Amino acid sequence: MTSVRAAPHRAAFPTLGTTAVLLVTDGAALAEGERLLRADLAEVDAAYSRFRDDSEIVRLAAHEGRSAPVSPLLAGALKAALRAAAATDGLVDPTVGQAMIDLGYDRDFALLTPDGVPPAPRPAPGYWRVRLDTETGQVVVPRGVRLDLGSTGKAYAADRAATRIAALGCGVLVSLGGDLATAGPPPEGGWLVGVGDDHRAAAPGDPVVTIRSGALATSSVTQRAWRRGGRAVHHIVDPRTGDLPAPVWRTVSVAARTCVDANAAATAAIVRGDGADAWLDGAGLPARLVGHDGRVVTVGGWRTHA
């Protein structure tokens, strides 16, 4: 996960089952920036939390395949998720909701009950079955399809919040669980960000990178893990099988123009497994991949802070 090492003016608070960190280059903007971030994340929780019965995304199931109106926020998040799915050839797919439930991820992570007997895994229905009309604000989700924006929703929120807060006239970094987006002018020397398995605590030897614009996201199978059916499972699902991906990469960090692009690429790399390093390199995305065996591969011009 990514963690910010340099903090000119900083606020942090728990949210969305993780920690939000806000950095701004102008201390006079910190209080208002934090207010905007808290308001944004409250809206995000109400729009597409899978763990609230009253969230918009959960209530879509009641429409049973019929067209339903959605808020501009949810429409934007769904558009980003569907774009990410197409860009990753379906390796990141918002229709994995039922697969996540079958693996036991059916409530906030802190409340998970370990183990239990899961049903046989089934492939995700497919993102192409979700029809979104952003002009009318209507979406059709086929009956029985459960949506999960775990691979893009938090990143979309970070991108959105960073842009809104930068309008205060300062440089901004927003980190949600270690997935971070920047906007506005960076501090002198850029933002220094630590990269490792856990955004909450740096480990000895974790590299530090400099971010001057864009975003950085890390996907890892080491943090959100539990037991199900007598085996260790985690929160990243291969949509092609509805089960865990092959254990090739444990942590992947990617830099990209937006946090949505970075997080989708990092998650897709873990799902892809073998060949993910070449795929990221071919896409021109700076990335650091850590295998389950501890080997580290960097591609796309990835450079750590000297």
C-alpha cells in the first residue's frame, strides 16, 4: 500500500472502512479542505457502499433488471468502473459482487466472521451486461447481478475529492487507504510517498517515490484477508472464475494519470498473474510488482526516491 511520508499540512480520519489522509500545500485551506473531503466521502458511502442496505447501489437490486434513476455521483462512479473494466479486458469487473459475497466478504471488513462453507465459485456475469445512460441518469442492472465498486470506487472518490479541494487554490493530495490522487501545484520537491504492503505502517526497506502530478495506487492481497472453507482468501477476485486469482503477485503499485486508472491497472495485474509485468510495461505505466516469493519487478520507468 502507499503511505505519505511528507506532510506540509495534514488531516486524517477513519472513513469507508479505511483511513482518509488529506495534505494541502496551504495551511489556510486545510480546515475547508477537510470539510469538503468529509462531505464527499459521506456522499460516496450513501451512493455506493455495498455494506449499507439503504445505499443507492444496493437498492438497485429492487428494480430487478428494470431501468432505474441514479444520482450523478453514482452514475460517474459506474461510468468509471465500466471504463476500467473495458480497459482491463474484464479483469476488473464491477459485476463481481456475488462472488465477493460467496467468499464471505458480505459486510464491513472489521465485522467479518472467519470461515464457513462457500458455494462453488461462478464467473462474474460480465460488465457489458450493465447498461448506463449518463445523459438521462438511468442504469439497467440485470436481475440477480450484484455490483461491487471495490476496485474503482475508492479511487474515483480520491480523484473527485482532490479536484474539488484544489479549487481552493492549493496543491492537494488525497489518500484513501493508500490509494492517492493529487491535484494543483505540488510542494517543492513533490509529494514523497512510501510504497509497501501496508499503507498504515512502513516496513524497513519500503521504497519511497516522488509524485508531482497524477496518482498512485497499490493493490495487495496481504491486508484484507480471512478464512473461508478452510483456506485463506482475500478481497481480489478473478471475474473469469469468481474465485481467487493465481498466487503470483502479492502487491502491485502503479502510477497513472488518475487514481481510477492506477488502481484498475494494479488490481488487473494481480488478477492477470504471469505476464502482468510485461502488460503494464507495454501500457507505459510505471509499476512495482512484488511476488508471493518476495521477488520485486519494476517496469515502465518506475523510480524510487534517491
